[in-house]
Amino acid sequence: MAEKKSSRGATLAGLSLVGAGLAHFVAPQVFEPITKPAFPRDTARHIKTNGTIETALGAGLLFPQTRKLAVLGALGYGAYLGVNAARNR
């Protein structure tokens, strides 16, 4: 039973991350105030890059075969964002 619940949570997280990633392309202006502090130069390119990464990580969470790798990728991505935000304060 725990497997089902975990899979359901991972699926929901994956779909949410895919949706957020694709939203970077549909409405990039929404992400500019969030992205600009961490990536003040060429913010538009970073919005697209972040959208691509989030879409890929979300897709990875959807499939049990790639879920562990996607979680590792998400941890690395979080560190990447955190380091850039701290560096550009």
C-alpha cells in the first residue's frame, strides 16, 4: 500500500513540476521577478533554462525507472538555484 501512495505522490509532484516548467514558456513574465535576483544577466535565457530543467525533472518523476535520478537531479538543481541566489545578493 505504501508503494501506491508513494507513486501517487511522485506522480502528482511530477505533473506539478512539468506544469511549472512549461509555464516558464507560456508566461515567462510571471517568473521574471523570481528569476532576476538569482540571474540578473540574461534573465530571459535563464527563465527558459529553468523551465526546461523543471519540465525534464518533472517528467523523470513520473516514471519509476527514472524517479531516483530525477530526485538527485532536483537536489542538484535546488543547490544550483541556491548558490546563484546567494552569489547575486
